[in-house]
Amino acid sequence: MAKFDVLDINGKVVDSVELSDAVFAVTPNEKVMHMAVVNFLANQRQGTQSTLTRAEVRGGGRKPWRQKGTGRARQGSTRAPQWTHGGVALGPKPRDYSYTLNKKVKRLAIVSAISDKAMNGNMVIVNDFAVTDYSTKAVVKMLSNLKVEGKTLLVQAVADTKVVKSAGNIPGVQTTVATSMNAYDTINAKNLVVSLDAAKKLEEVFA
């Protein structure tokens, strides 16, 4: 069992907790993490890019000159790809880039990302996100007390609207719940700030 200090929002150690090695201390699988990131980004693509082929551009219905005798290359249409204002050859068309990964692969990617943050000292466990009001200043102060800088992912057991909206105005800070974590957001963040309840939820879901 991996042992971690539990801090309060003032950055002081108030307790310790033992968490499963199966979630917080596995050897990170870089290949699987890379697969999960590529999959996530592919699934975000809209795939709406489109170009017009020679059949779809306007004009070009008449043969520009006769087939033989002019000394010029034969042409059937002024909308062939080699012409100005012609159609695009082999250009992109709308398509779906999304695909699915095996559940075990996705699980291993998330666990690898969490373990990587934990083993490198980039994960902080707090006893509670004690945000009593909608206040960006309160979240900024909490992160400062925890000595957390840069891109940060706040992980809750259950979504608290006050925390979500208070952190929403801070550049580089995202919020999520333990059951909705994905490998991309975890890897993309420099730091994880996890509530104690969320850590136990992660252990329950992924162990």
C-alpha cells in the first residue's frame, strides 16, 4: 500500500492515508498512455473539413478547345485540378475520426497517468475542498498554500458547483470527478489535487 500525506487547504499535514498500489503505484506504461492520448484527440476532431472535386466546382462544362490540331495539350474541362479555379484532387471530405479503445487499455492508461503523478510528487491529497462560497480568490489561495503551480487538475468525488465555478476562471486549472477522469486530462496537467474522498473513489473504481 502506498502511503500519502493528507493536507488541509492551508497546506498543513493533518493526516496520512494508505492507498492501493494497483492505482497509485503501478509502473507507468508509456505506450498505452500515448495510445489513450491519440485516441482522445482523434475523438475530439469534428471531421467537417471538405474540398470540392472537379465534379462539384462551378463551370467547366464545355471542352476548352478541340482535341487535335491546336498544338496544345488535350483538355476536357477548365475545372480539372491542374487549372486555376479547378477542383481539388484527392482533397479531404467529411469523415468520422473517432474510434474506441479496449476498456482494459483505457483503464491501464488512466492508472499509469495517476501513478506517474503520484510517484513524481505531482499529486497532492487534501482532506476537503472547503469552498464555502463562489470565490475564485479562495481557490487561488488554496493552490498557493498547497504550493501548486502550472496546469492543475482538481479531482472531486462528487461535483461541487462552487468548486467548479470558482476554479473556472483560473487559467490552466480544470475540475473533474473521480468517475469521469481520463488519461488525457491527467497527463496534460502538471499537478493533481485530489480530495481524500476522490482518492478512495479512484481506488474503488480502478483497483
